Amino acid sequence: MKRNKQIDIKGALVLSSTFHFLYSCARACILPFLTLYLRYLGLTPSMTGLLMSTKHLISLVWSPLASFLSKHYDKRRAVITGSLVCSAGAALILLLIPSTGVETLTSHCNISHLNVSPTEELIDYVRVVGSVMPTTHTTIVSQSAAHESSPTETTSDTVSSAVSMSKATTYTLQLQHSNNVTTQWTQVNVSVANHSIGGERNSSESHHGASNNSPTVWRVSRSAEKEKQQQREKDEARLEFLGNLKVMDVQHQLFFMLLIVVSIWELMAAPLEWTVDDGLYEYLDFVDASDRYGSTGVWGLLGAVCGVSGAGLLVSHLDCLIGSHAPRSAVHFYSYAAVTTLAVPVVAFLPLYLNKKRSRSTGLFKALQLVRGDLRALLCAATAFLMGLAGSAVDDFLLWQMQDHGSSELHMGLSLAVALLSRAAFPLLSGRVSKLLSPGRVLLVGTACLALQCLYYSFLWGPWAAIPVQVLSCFSSGALWWAVQVQCEDVATPGTERSVRRVYQALSLDLGAGLGSMAGGFVVHRFGVSVLFRGVAVILLLWCLFLPLLQWKAPRQRRINYSRLLAADTSEVSESESEQETDWLEKAMEDDEQ
């Protein structure tokens, strides 16, 4: 009786569900909007894709390794607590990194919110000399336009571009931060540019003056004039090169700083999910309640719904700046840190159990062998990999597409919340879907739905346009993972179900997403977001054509599901022993075919 009182299954499920709710809510406050913040800082799409790809690939390698080490040294609770605290601190470090001063027009507040006209801002910026810097948003000309246009043409073109808000504009916004690093970067750029322009004018005037005045006044030989002229040209070329190099170095310096911070952030956050999952599952397995652990995933989706919708609603109702210098997108980071802090006290009460007989590393290797030995399992793994590629493209650049069509954080948050709710609602339909479609057909339907979503995203026309198609996430995400789970049960041997599921998740969420982010960034940088979504849709539709043919040619391995056999009703068993053996074998074969 004493042991039964100590084992509280309901309490363990409540604690695990609470933790998953809070942690998923914290991640949803920042991760969907992270690429928007990188865009605000001034990174190009290719740089953004490389950052997100690095994040996924670090998770692919470090998550299983950190989970194994925490189990080996019996430090799971310490790893979970340290991961929560350190990841919250690493996320806040991103707010200390200044922008390059070059950002897209739509990446921050609308220009109509500003009280200063574009012409006045241009005049204030032109008057900048030395340490006198503009204190408001200023419209500047891009480097290529500055070398090709005259000052008068540049001013008129800049004002017209700021008013028209054209997508093809080469003009950008410069936000003057109070940070000293940004001030120094801008001062150096302005001083170098002024020095270069001044050097040009002085050399031109001196050259014309020397040619017009008499030799008795200047008394300079032609050879000396040529040497001085060549020296001036070298100085001007060197100054122009240093100025261009300084501009390039600023953006690349920002990229490497962000790469270091994001890598540290992912190193701190990656061990959390696997470590918590292993500890809680082993505890429930110890008390013979492992089948009830799946309910915690629904609470994680609900927490993500609250996080993404709450953060979008909060940010959209704020002014352009919080206080005087912080951008309003900083609310995402503060929300992440606050909700993560709320999850820290829950860790102290989490029921974690250490089963030393289980070996996670050998389980993963065995799961890889099982997937490799089944052709249908390989087809399911290839589908999961493609879903990871397409999903990363949607996650990284969908909000860019919505932002370009006038969507605010409120529209973005509601759109993502509808997608998550649709995914969470699929378990209510799984019973009917399993009667109508086989797992292989469900994979096909999920792939087709995701292809339709990507094609729809490429033709957005307004702020609310992306919300209706998010209902298809019920099949493109929820049905897909249901089919993957069924495939895991068919392939796995007793005790390896979770390891096989981990293999599929790593292929999709980490490896596929990492490669998809990298490739997607370069495609967007070269062709645009719309072309990326259309290309992904074409790839998925082609896979929908080949997948049924490959499934038809793949041999089906029939396995007897002994768990279903033992759960069968004894009343259906025949009286004779020979008929009994025939009945349970036929029943197992029929269940496997469904």
C-alpha cells in the first residue's frame, strides 16, 4: 500500500503535460518569428537560410549525444534545468547585437507611422559630418545606386521610392541605434565616403587649375604633375576599396556574430526535448503506464497555439518602438525568456526515472537497421525527409511572404495558430481515416495537401489570405505523422518503437529541415519567395506521382502483431485447438493488412 501511494500516475501525467505546455508555448513565442528578426537586422535570405540550417544540424547531432551523456552520468534534472536557464539567456543576447543599419522597408514600422517626412530625413542625413549622426529613421541610397546616380537624381529617386513602397526598390531604411558599435560603424562609413568624394573634387580642381594657370605661377614640371596625379588616383582607389570593404565587413561581421550566438543557443536548448522525453517515458514504463505518454503531445500543440497567437497579438498592439530604442520584435525574446522561466520550477517535480538497462545508442542503431531493411519503411523515410524540406521552407519564409503583402504579427500569429489547431484536431479523425485509407494512402494525401499549401502561398494577395489554407495542416502535418507512427509500429520489434520514431523525426525535423533551410535561402536570394514555394510544390507533386508506383512494387512484409492478438476477445476463439491456431493466425494477418 505504501508503494502504491508513492506512484501517482495522474500526477505524473499532469506535471509532464504542464511542462510540455509551457515549453512549447515558450518556443512558439520566438521560433516562428525568428527569421523576421533576422530580416530586420539586415541579413540576406541566403544568410538567414544558413543560420537556420546550422540550427537544425546542431540539433541533429547534439540532441541524441546530450541525452546519452545525461543518462550515463545520471544528471537529467540538472541538464533540463540548465538547458532552460541558459537557453533563455542566450536568446536575450541576440537583442544586444546591433543591426547593420541596412534593412528592408517592410521589415520594421510602416513609414506612415513616422512624423518626419522623407525629404527632411534625407536633408538631415546629407548634413552628417564626422560624429553628427541622424537620430531618426533615414532613407539612404544603396551602394550600387550611389555610384551610378548623381546627388540630385538620387534625392528625387529616394523620395519617390519611399512613397511608392515598391518591391523592386533598391533603397533601404537605416535605423540609428543608441548602441556605440552601430554609431562607430556608421561614422566610419560616412567619413570614408566624404573623404573619397572630397578627394575626387580636390584632385579634379587641382588638375584643372594646373592646366589653366601659367607655368610661372605653379612652376611644376609635367613629370611631377603626372606623379602627383597617379598618387591621388591610387589614394582615391584605396579609399574607395576600404569603404566598400568596410560595408561588406559590417554585414559579414553581423552574420558571424549571429551564427555564434544562435549556435550557442541551440547547444543549450537541444538537449531539453530528448532528455525530458526519455526520463518521463521511462518513469511511466516503470509503472506500466507508457501507453498514456502520448497524451502529452496534444498539450504541447495547445501550448504552441497559445504562444504563437499570444505573441502575435501582443506585438501587433505595440507602437513602433518600446521605450526609445528597443524594436517591438524584442517582445518575442522577452516572452520566450519569461515563459521558459515559468517552466523551471516544474522541473523540480518532474518524475524522472533512470532505467540503466535501456541503451539509447544501441536502440538507435538497431532502429536504423530496421528501417534500412524494409523498402516500405524507406519510402516512408523518404517522404518524411521531403516533408522536412518543404516544412523548413514554409517555416522560414512564409512570414516574409505575408509581410510583403501587408500582414502584421497579428495575422501571422493567427495563421500559425489555425495550422497548429488543425494538426491537434487530427486525432479526433484518425479512427475514421484509418477505416477509409491505408497508411500508405494517408502519406500520399498528406504530401498532396502540403503541395497545395505551398502553391497557395506563392499567390497570396492580402494580409488575411494565408489563413484559410492552414486548415489543410490537419492532413499535411497531423495525418502525415499518424501514418509515420503506424509505419513505426509495423517495422519495429518489441522495445524499439520509440527509437524508430526518433529516426523518422531526425530525418524530417533536423536533416531535412537543415538542408531545406540552406537551399531555400539561396533560392529566395536569387529568385524570390514565390518561386521557392512553387518549386517546392512541384517537387512534392512529382513525389505524389512516383510514390504509389514505388509502394506497389515494394514487397509487403507481413508481421504478426502479438499485442493485438493478446488483446483479442476470448469469446471469438474456436473450441478446437486446430481451429484456434487457424483463427488467431488469420486474425493477425488481417489486422496487418489493414
